[in-house]
Amino acid sequence: MKLEPIVISLLDTDLYKFNMDQVIFHKHTDLSGEYYFKCRSRGVVFTPEMAQEISDQVDHLCALRFTTDELNYLRSIRFIKSDYVEFLRLWHPIRDYVEIHLASDGELSVVVRGPLFSAMQFEIYLLEIINEVYYRLKYDYEVLLASAKERLDRKIKDFQSGKYTFTFAEFGCRRRLSRTWEDEAVRRFATETENCVGTSNVYLAMKYDLTPIGTYAHEYVQMYQGIDSIPLAYTNHYAMKDWYDEYQGDNGTALTDTVTTDLFLLDFNRSMVNNYNGVRHDSGNPYAWGEKIIAHYQKYGVDPRTKLLLFSDSLDFDRAQELYDYFRERAKVSFGIGTFCSNDTCENALNIVIKLQYVNGRPVAKISDDPGKAMCRDEKYLDYLKNSVEFRLNREK
């Protein structure tokens, strides 16, 4: 079964890919990276047909180029700079950077190697391709689509009735059922509710005149682990400093949990508290995290009601409403919701990721606030990183 092209625009990715890449383009073009695919869902088997279709779709991806209209749209985003847009006029995905292999037991291996400014861009495109190929070839797609429509109808009615009162951004690129279904879901959330404030998908933001949403991901902080001159336990400090230098307080929501939120808060000092408009939660207990962040703002005499708490960890709409009700009087609260926007069907969604694992040949890792989310190909390095974090926490707290 040959599929239509899955990625039809190089804007069909998360905004934070461009945000992070712009910093790398201006400050760290000497870095190389290696990314590895992992399916966290148990019992998932990819077939040779799926692997071939994924490879063919990557071939198509690498034939794409940014159009003039797409480049002009990027230039219209206030914090995307003209020199970076001109670089993107020349840039395109390079097929030689991607290796795809299927083991005899059906385990899919995908590795991306190349200059970091180029390798990092493959993550979302590849996840979009892998997910859609799997669902279209594994299941009766029309059955999945019917269940997705029924569930979307119910969500929209719950917003319209006032059951849900929070605002959110659609973060569903990476695990969407399909390109056309994410398009439909974003269009309907944006036009049939007043609660959808934007989408991480730059192509859909352009198509529907929505706000593109996103700042940076774990890989951005991880990459500083590969720079020889930076101590491992201080990567948040250098990452936030470079980010502020690049954006001067614009585009300023910090991700807290790459090497634990406790360590992040040591570097989230008075200056950084003032420079960033909020923080994003992506692992660990969200209530405990929110209380910790509010207390941190109060320590510096900052009213938490002027700062954003953005929750984005495996949220459904009921959990988001509960978090909103709990924190709404004490801070600005919003949500990034992914799978439950773009792939809520009668079948379980795949839990698939592509993570940065090496920078300039050195292992890097995310620890997070949830041990189950740690991913590192070098266990000795992971232990060393954890010990470095613990040493600084014990010394400075």
C-alpha cells in the first residue's frame, strides 16, 4: 500500500525547532549530533512494508525546499531573524544523514547523524512519518478516523458548554494520527472554541492565521553537555544565557526538567526570573512542581500571577482542567496538549521519541523529574551526570 506524501512542507514541524536552530546557527555551528529513535510502547512490531514506506517518505521529505511564501512567513515572526531565514533558503534535509533499519523481530531503528543545526530538524518530520505509516498500515484507518471525529466532537462540545474553561495550544505534530487529521483538529479547535490560543505546528499556524507556539526542548539544554568548556551541572545556566542573548527576553518560556527542576532553580536566579515570562512542566508531579515554582518566584519577591505556568506532560483535557482550577488564582496557567488533540482514537497512541544522544561524539542525556523518561545510550555517562547534579545540589542548596 503506497501512501500519499506525509510531509508536504518543511514548515510542518514544531516552532521550537526553528527557535533552537537559530541559536545554534548564531552560536554553535561547530556542534555535530546523533539522534536515536525509540518506541516506548511494548509489543509494537514494524513490518518490512512499513520500513520501506518510511524510507520512501524520508526520500520525499529530503526533496522538499522552503518556498518563498514559507520563508516570508518565518520572517514575519517577530523573533526570527533575517539572516537565519536566508540560511533556511539554502538549507534542506539531507538523506545521507538518516539511517533506517528493521531488525528480524520487527524493532525499528532510526539514527540521524550530522551537523547539529541540520540533524536536529529531522526529529519531528521523522516522528510524523513513522506514526502515520504505522497507523495507516496496521489498522483500518477509516475506523480510527471515525473514532477520532467522535472524540473531537465531544471535546468541542465540552468547551462550548463551559465544562472546560482553560486555554491551550495544540502540540500534536509528533504523535498525530495523520497530517490531514491534525489539520482538521486544529481548524476545528480554532474556529469552534475560544480556548485554542495557537499551535506548535508552524505550517498550520500559517494556514489558519494562528499564533505559532513554542520555545525550546530538552535537546537544547542537552547539547551544552557536549561542549568541553561547560561543567555538566551548569548546562542550564549557559543554555538560558545564550537564549536570552539571542531573544532579549522575547520568546521566553524556560523548560525546567532536563537535568531536574531542582538543579534548574539554582540557575533560575533573580535575573533569569525577570528575563523569562514563565516556565514549562514536562515531567514529574505537576502539582508539586507548580508549588515549587510559585515558592521560587515568591523567594525573589515576584508575584507569581505575573508569570506563566505551562503544563505539557501527557495531558488530557480533564487533567488540564483540574490543574487549571488548582493554580488559576495563583499564576497564569496554560497548556500544551499533544496526543489528545491529534491522535485520540479507539486504539492506543504509540509512545515514540527521537532523542539527542551524542554531541561532538560525547554522550548526552536527559534526567528529567521522572526516572522513567531518562534516555541515554551510555549508562556510565548517565551515572556520572546524575552524580554531577547531586554534587552541585548538595553543595549549593
